[in-house]
Amino acid sequence: MSDLPGGLPCVSVGSGPPLVVFPGLSRAPVEGAAAFRALAHATGRMIVVVDRPRSLARGVTMADLAASHAHALQARFADPIDLLGGSTGGAIALQLAVDHPSRVRRLVITTAAAWLGERGRAALRAYGEAIAAGKSGAGILASMLAPRWREWTVRPLLRLAERRERGIDPRVMLATIDAECGFDVRERLHDIQAPVLVIGGGRDRAFPPDLVRETAARIPHARLIVYPRCGHIGTMLHPRFGRDVSEFLSETR
């Protein structure tokens, strides 16, 4: 793992043309790209995972995050990039695409939308407040990441993850939560110049299907795929996910 300019952790897996990935919300910076090996294999791409800066102050905006990512990526890649953003990473990718449209060649947005919606904002804000107070946010997070029928099985796994990450400073994650709660680019989606694929889960409670469909409808010529039985976590694990991304990236304009 190395850092891009601005202190953005970066790790790569696979070989081939690069596909930059902005991952979801986490307390710890990305330490490996093992979770993306299947995507590298399915797409024949070198997956370049780029996380949030190692140091962030509370009050940072999504536009600030997008600017730091755009600057770092321009230093690494001279040409416009193929970009995939998932969940919180999808929000950053959308902000980057509207603020810095010339930097993106093709864009894949998965389990994300142009804003969180009022319910999503309230839940994410409550999660951040719990973590800042040193409390468990597993119950809140489970209600966003898992379908209702699986929530009770996901909650203890999230508590275990919290215990493993107890020694990691949560300030970067809390600053990212601030940015995401204020994020809303619905009125600017028409500024996106790149071809866009939007992939959502029909049972996603963090970014419900209505928000995902609205996002795709506002982006010129965007393509929408919804996996009807998938929640937030399951969408990127769907058997067709890698193939759908690969087919989109390989299309001629």
C-alpha cells in the first residue's frame, strides 16, 4: 500500500487497464484489495483502490473530498479514468464527476445515489454520534446495510468488527460522515459527461431503490441495473456484478 498526493491510501490488485475504485465507509484506511480480486478477474482490470485522506477535519464537505481525490488521481493518471464508487465511495465519485467531469472516462455507481434521503441522513448521523460517544453503532448500521430479515445476523458481526477496530482513531470516518450527510448533487447530475452505469439493490436500505432510480434518471443516458433481492452488502456480491461492470466498461461509446 502507498499514498497518493494528499495522503490518500492506495492499493492495487490484478493487471490490465486501471479501474479506480472508491470504497465504502470504514474506520480504517484500506489495507488490502483482497475483496476486489473477483472484480479484477471478472473485468480483466487492475483495480486501484483509493481511500479517503489519512487526515480529515470535521466540517469537510463532499466537494472538498472530491477535489482531493481529483488532484491525487491527476498526479497518478494523465488521462481520464474509469471510476467505480460504492456506497460512500459512490457519493464521492458522483461529486467528482459533477465537479471535475473531464477527469472521468466511464463511471460506475453502485449502492449509492445523489443523496442519502432524509431517513438515511438521520440514520448515518445517529451512527456517527454513537461512534463519537464511544458507543456501539452496530444496531444502527445493521438497519442500513442488511435487509430486515437478516438484520439480526449482521448485528453481531458488526459488533465484532467494532471491537477489532477499537484502537483506530475514528476522526476520518466521522468527518466523512459529516460530508455525506450534507451531500446532495441531484440538481447537478446533468453536468456529468461520462457514460454512467448505476447498479442498486432492490432491498438496499441505505440507498433505497427510489433514490437510485431517481439518480439514474437525472444523469444523461445513464443505464440502470437493479438486483431485486439484494441488500446494500449483497449488491456487489451478486453473481452478475463483475460481468455487468465488465460489459459496460468494454463498450464503445
